[in-house]
Amino acid sequence: MADARIYFKQIEIGPMQNFAYLIGDPETREALVIDAAWDIPALVNVAQQDGYTISKALVTHYHQDHLGGEFSGHHIQGAAELLEQVKAKVYIHKAEAEFLNRIAGLSDSDLVKVEGGDTTAVGNIEVTFIHTPGHTPGSQCFLIGHNLVAGDTLFINSCGRIDLPGSSPEDMYYSLQTLSKLVDETRLFPGHNYSGQPSDTLGNQKKHNMYLHLTTRSLQEFLSVMGY
């Protein structure tokens, strides 16, 4: 993170190579966490050791490796455990709010339901919500300055799966088109460390990511290449 005006920390955590993020205002020492899962005490400790207080939890989508909950007979720590340690609200796209009680044990009073174009702030740092359905109906990305935290919508040289319940290849096509319109200087931070490269500029991804290339073609061509 080149911008010293923003506290920005990318943390690889859990057996699925997830990335969680801490983003904050160096002046107010307030921070938010994105996709807190797997080891909540570790994430809280990082923030505390850096002198920040977590006040908000943003979630890119409802899958347990990003949110927490029961998965294949195991419990993954997530937003519910986070709220036991910090005073915060969980920001989720309104299309997925209904899943959070069943999957993560959260109540409506724990949530802030958002939609694309909404903004929130941590200290004096503004965060814009970008609705990017495709991987899930309520998948969302977060734009902080020229930094894009993209969850499982866009990876380095890849994109999110579209063969899962609730996925939509058509929606993914239009969501990738939306992200392609961001300026080339935007830095992409994905939801998993699948490439061994923790981030890249969107300018580079527009040149090298075939899935972004495909969004310059017709929807039919995109679907055909994706096997639909």
C-alpha cells in the first residue's frame, strides 16, 4: 500500500488461502475488517498491535470461508466470533442478509444491509460498495481510493467460480465489465491467494486476465468459453 494516508493490511489466513483485510485511518486509529474468518483472535490481535480499533466488519459474500459458520461438519470462526470481541456491525449486501442468521448465527440487529453505490467510512477513509453478482447473488467489492478488494469476483488472472448454487455466469459477465471500467491504476486485492501474487493493477489484469478480455466480447462468446 503506497498511500500512507490509509492503513491497509492484507492477511493470508486459513487452509483455503483466504485473504482478510484490515483498513483504517491513521489519524483516528479506527479500522474495519473485510472477510474476517478462520482465526478471529489473530485478526483482532493484528489490529490491536498496530494500534487500531475495529469498528466495522465488511463481508464480500456469504460463503463460510469468508463469513464463518458450519462447513462440511466443521465450524469456521467468523463474524459471530468477531462480534464477541469487538463492538461492530456486519455490512452485507441486502440480497444475502437472509443467509447470515442460518449460516453465521447473526441477527438483523447485527447487520447493516447495503447495495451497490452505497458508501461507508472508517475515520475519514471512504469505502464504496460495488455490487458484483455472479459468484453469489450478493457478492460485492469494496473500493477504497484506488484499491479494490474484490472477494471471489475477480482474482489475479482468474475470476470466481460460477458453478455453485446461486452462481450466475451471466451476472459474472456484467460484473466483470463493471470492474473493467475502473481506472487502470486501481490495485486489485483478491479474496484468495490462488496465484502466489497478492495484488496487481487492473491495468495489468486487463492485459493478462482472459476473463476480463472476454467481457469485451459478446455475452454469448463469454458463456461459450465458460462452458455454458
